[in-house]
Amino acid sequence: MADSPNCDLKSLTPLQLFERVTEQGEKVRALKAGKAPKDEIDAAVRMLLSLKLSYKTTTGQDYQAGLPPKDLVLINNGTTKEEDEDLVDPWNVQTSNAKGVDYDKLIVRFGSSKIDTDLINRIERATGQKPHHFLRRGIFFSHRDMDQVLDAYENKKSFYLYTGRGPSSQAMHVGHLIPFMFTKWLQEVFDVPLVIQLTDDEKYLWKDMTVEKAYEYAKENAKDIIACGFDINKTFIFSDLDYLGASPGFYKNIVKVQKHVTFNQVKGIFGFTDSDCIGKISFPAIQAAPSFSSSFPQIFNGKENIQCLIPCAIDQDPYFRMTRDVAPRIGLPKPALLHSVFFPALQGAQTKMSASDPNSSIFLTDTPKQIKTKINKHAFSGGRDTIEEHRKYGGNCDVDVSFMYLTFFLEDDDRLEQLKQAYTSGELLTGELKKVLIETMQPLVAAHQERRKQVTDEIVKEFMTPRKLAFEF
């Protein structure tokens, strides 16, 4: 970042100003820690104060670390008002648009970077493998520092993967498979360790359930995750309720994060109120801690400098914006991220699915008959009101849930494009498109159920036992 105040700060957006303040704050801390000359430190501090003043002038609010500004637009009288925007946080996703969330706007609001063709091609060159269809189709669409991960990988420096699951119910749905399917591919093509966090403590704090029930759900969900085909020699799955008490390294990192995040910051990031239990307020530090290799000394031989890459849905990004802000202050590398779009509910892309609504998605426990009934009865259609109108004007793939599901689960690009052209032209009717989806999902779920039957309690215990994996660090 340039330190010269000659840069026209008025031309920067609130988010760009926020990032400039954050970067300059890190520079000041680094200069002080390195005992740089006093005049150099003083100049950096003056620049920091100037940036903070510009930020306050632009946004009308003081800079708070880890608390990016909301997407604001100037109106005629010079004051600010929030844009009509999608609601996206770790617990809620809502949009008024039948196409779903506007992800381009979300990239701007969250300050991440779009996964473009150049990055996809670079991943292909680095791995020697055709990019996963989730990348090719923009299902994973945004990133933070993936270029840095590739820089390190190309220089023979390893990294590790971290993803997770909040076990709120015994049965997972097909949308829950998305991050695990992609993470499995990443693990295989890069050949790196993987840690999977089961946040049973979070579900106990947020849901009306006992600690015992939350832990039971964690073990049941672990069976579905293992059934995705993860290598037991390269993967560690852990329950927070179990692992926190067994790992001093994990707990030390939690405490370090907790010390560097204020109550005001977590209120701003996560919307906590004075009525929320203190467990909720402290939980973000627990989700942050697996981002640091020192939380897993048995895997990384105590090393603290192994970078982490986190594939997740973009609603989890607030946790890791906070983590990335804290990391330099506790002397640890920032995690990199790959963000996925949301998997739509059968009723439409305006909201997330609910595990409490059995008709909102296809569950991994559903029978072939249940899958057929749900798709035929509940899948939102982009077709016309009559066959005649549909033949004349065609269907709308942008809002048709059956087509959306096929973009996730139909791997054949040519077949998907044929379906899109046929549906858009009116040649293919809604019922026929739903039939293709039924024929895609029934064998996929049945195959998953067969693999899950092979996952015993003993296998789960082995995956969840802290141990050295098949890597040398």
C-alpha cells in the first residue's frame, strides 16, 4: 500500500478506505514490533490518523477493526442511506429477487475478490487437473488470497484445508454436501491435510437442545461427511465439545482471538444484543481458531506458519473477516477463503433451506419416492402458465430450481447446456426438466446412503481421534 497522502482519498469507496486503514494499522504495529526508527513510526502513525479521519468523514462513523462499513450510497443532500440489499449473515439469507442473492454486489459489500477465468486457469496449471465443475460454473465464485495460496504451493510450500458443519439435525440435506464435495476435490488435487470442525457447541448455544443431543448430532453428521469419501489418513474431524478440552493449542488460540476482539466488534459483525448469552458472544473465536495450524500440533508438529484455506458458503465470511483482522496482531498467517453461492430451497432461491422444513430440500435420508414427490410438488418452476405459452416463450432457467439443482449435481457440461437451450426455447417442458433432476438425484442419494451404511461408530471414532496424519511438517 502506498503511504503517500497524495493519493486522492475522496475517490475511494468506504470499503476501500476501511481496507487502507486496516493495512496501515498493521504496518504501524509491524514497525513498532521491529523497533523501527522513531521518525518512520511517527510518519506511519500520521498516515494512519489521516486515513481514519477520511474514513469518518466519508462514512460518518469511527473506524472499528474487523467491522467493515455497510454498502452505502450518497444521495442528493450528501447524507447516506443504505441500499436495498440482500440480508446475508451466518444465520439468515433473504432476498426479494427470484434469481437469488446478487453475488456481484455481495463481493463489493464484503470486500472479497471474484474468482475469474485467470484464477481458474492458474488452479488448473498448478494441479494439472481439470477444474471442478463448481469452479467452472461459478458455484464457488469469490475468494480471499487464493493467489497467495497458489504462490506458496508453486514454491513447494504446503497449506491445509479447513471447513465445517453446524450439526443442527440428525439428517443432512443435499445442500450440505456442496462444501464437502468441493473440499474433497481440493484435498485430492493439492494433496494436503484437512480439518473439519463440527460446531456442536454453537448449536447448543443457539438451538433448543441439550449438550448431549448436540454431540449426538455431531457424530451422526460425521458419518455423512465421511461417506463423501475422505481419506482417513489425511483428514481429522473434530467436535468442539470434545477437542477443546483435549487440545491446549486449540484453546490458547481461542483465548488469543478473544483478547483482540471487543464486545462492540462482535455486536457489529454478528448482531449480538445485550440479551444474548455470553456463550454466543465468545463463540466466533472458537470458529476462528482452526484457521491457525498451531491449533493442531499433532498434525503440524507445532508449526504456526502453515497457511489455511477455507472453502465455505459466503454467509460464513463474517467469522473469517474477523479472523483475518486478528491474525496479524497475534503473529499468525491470515486464512485464505473460497466462497460458494447458496444452495436454493426447493421453493425458490430467496431464502436458505431449513432443516426443520422437510419439504425445503432433498435430505440424504429420503427414499426415491420422496425425492420424486418433493421435486414434482415443491420445486419452483421457471416455466409458463400454459403449455402453449411455454412452447412460444420458453422457460426461465435463472429462477427454475430444478435447473439450479442440476448446475450443482449434473457433471456433464454439454448435457447441462443442452437442457438449458431446450428449456429456454420451450422445447423442454417443466415436467420433463423435473424428470431429469429426479433421475439425477435418486441414484446420487442412494449411493450416498450405501456408503454411509459402511461407516461404523469405530470409523467415526478413528476420524475424530487427534493424531498425526500422513504428512511431514
